[in-house]
Amino acid sequence: MHADPRYTGRGVTLAMVDSAFYPHPDLTEPVNRIKAWVNASVDPPEAHFFTPEQLPRWRGWDDGHAIQWHGLMTSVVAAGNGIRSGGLYRGLASGADVVLVQVSNSKGHITDAALRRALRWLKQNASRLRLRVVNLSVVGDHEPTPHNPIDKAASDLVHLGVVVVAAAGNDGVRRLYPPATCPDAITVGGLDDNNSLDRQQRRVWHSNYGESTIGALKPELVAPSIWLVGPLLPGSQEHYHASNLFFLTSVGDSAAEKEIIERKLVSPHYKLVEGTSFAAPIVASTIACMLEANPDLTVDLVRQCLAAACHRIPGAPVEQQGLGAIDSGQAVAFALRAKEKGVEGFSLSPDVRPNETVFLLRNVKAQQVEVFGSWNDWKQPVEAYQIAAGVWRASGPALKPGRYYYKFLIDGKHWMEDPANPRKAPDGHHGYNSMIVIGRG
């Protein structure tokens, strides 16, 4: 991931919405970083808050129930410090505080109602928790609709200033479910880097793709979804069996060694895991590091920094990779550069007004910025002007209800989509156009 080791999400609160959880040592030692556990599968949600000095416990925490494993893995992949591995297997946000929100009921089922309660609870407690990032590696039980309540609840958090990240799914088909369909969420697809640092070895993984509820393409980007290490559930049969297998290998049992490989175990406490359920936490943990580096980042600037830090996967379809594979180190570097001010008081780009459409771009290297769009068949550009150092503003035409596409032209030779606008569509040249939808579009 080329991560910057100086930043581990310290001072940032990351909420994980998942099936169920376990207070793993990678989150609770040497000090507890679990700020709260919430059970949103019941109405009203059951919540417990903890301090760094407390050992977090909640009803059913040590049941060893299978539904705990998924949330355990996603939370530790994002924010675990790897204490059970001497720091070897740790998440990018190993210094972040976490909030664990359970949405699975006793039968292991996740409902749309539970997801809505989870998101509403987070919105109501965002200020108290100093919440900055929410990760959703789960789906509900209904097909997406243009105004589905899960996407609406996720958007409400984004409008509050919280970055929402959602997993795309693992079927490799053109189909998405809420919250991955939320236009304001960052939907993450899968990347297979072949366990190599060589970018030429990258391939898209078989994750889902499709459109948001307003028709914009998703995912926005991809992150590793295979060759990842996650924890075993302490006290589970698999944990006991893994410990026994590693003991047997220490006395020369070759059959145990073969079974370790088959079970994808890497130690008595960890194993290889895969899926966009883990790609999304990698992006969420990257964002936590970005926010540690620059606490003043808005949701808009987070998107811009992520977009700038993505690299296209050669030969991969645009609709499956989005902007490309995220480079966490570059994302933090862009976050640090974004400390310069200049966009305060402006709405997110594009700002559609009755008499004009305002575009705003932050590009400190540009000498000239123009906006081309489909409103005039891409013929006459709109000139942008610097309103502050590196901040460009363009006033475009008033737009009637409909669907429009546009792009920035930098210095007369470099095309780029609007990094502040999550709504994108293929441009027919292996890239994206940014999209504006007014009314029903």
C-alpha cells in the first residue's frame, strides 16, 4: 500500500458497521481503542461506551458465535495493531479509535431496518464520538430503489461531514445493493495485486460493479481484496485447531503443514482472507490516516486526495476499477498538501444554481483550467479563474432538468474529471466524465 508509517489514524474515530464483533487484543492492548459497541439489530439500539482504561465487554462478547467473525476481521484489518503477531499483521489505522456497530440478529440475518438504525445512531452520536469515517462491509435484504432509505441514511452522514465507505460485493457481476449504491458513499471494488509490489501484476478482482441510485458508475476505486491477513476468532474451534496444527508442525508433522496451507493459516492467530469486505476497510483506514495528517479535510477534499492517489489498472474495464487502485501513501501525501486554504465558504463542485453552474477545482500546479461539457456539445469551454492560490472557479451556464457530462482541461493538454463529484460515467476513451443530474435526469 506504500503507506506512510508516520500516520496510523491517531485521534480519528472510525466506525465499523458489520454483523457482530469481538474485542480482539489487536484493538484493546496495550490500551483499549474501542470507544463503543452498539447492537443496532434491536430497536432501540443497545449501546455501551468504553474508556481507554477499560476492558470492553458486552452481552455475548465471548459466545464464539460464527456471526462475530466477519466484523472481527473487518475491524482488525482496518485498525488492528497486530499485537498477536508482534506488530507484523496490522491495519493501516492501527492508532485509530473504533466504534463497533452490530447489525446481525441472533439468527445471523442483517435487515434493512438494522442498517438504517445503525446509520441513524451514528448520526445522532457523531459529535460525541468525534466520528470521521464509517465503513460498511455489509448489505441489507432489499433491492435498491431510487430513494431507498439506507442510501438516504448514509448520505445524511456524509452531509454531516463523515466519510462513508461501502464494499461493492464479491460476485463479479453488474449488480450492487445498498449501501454500495449510495451516490455519496465511496464504493470500493476488489484488486488482486498478485501479492507483488509491481503495478504491472495488478488485476481487478471478481467484485461487483454497477450504478448508484442516480445512475453514476460504481465502484469509485479498488483496493486489495485478496492476499490479506485477518484474525481468527479467539475461542472458536478454528482457533483451537490452528493452534494445534502449528504445534504439530513444530514436532515435524508434515500432514499438519499441508493442512495449514489448505486452511490458508499464516500463524496460530491469523489466516488469509479475501473479499471486498476487506478492501473497503483498507480504504476507510487510509482515510483515517489522511485525517490524522490533516484534520481539516472535508469530505470533498478526502475524495479529491483519494482520486489523485489512484492508478489505473492497465487493460481493466473502467466500470470495474473506477479511478483505479488506491495508493495509501500518496493519499496521505495529497492530504498533507491540502493544508492550504482557499475553498472555505464554497459549496461542493458542481454547485448548480438558478442562473449559473459553478465549478471549483483545487490544482496548485495548473496554469490554465477550462471546463468542457455536453450542454453545448463540448464545443465552447468555460474559463476558470484563480480565486486563491491553486483554487480555480468557473461559472458555467444555467442548466435545465436533465443529465449532463463535463470535464476539466488542464493547461490545454490534460483532461481530468471533477474529483469533488462522485457521479461519473465512461467517456468512451477508457476514462470518466463527471456527471450532473438535475431533476429526474
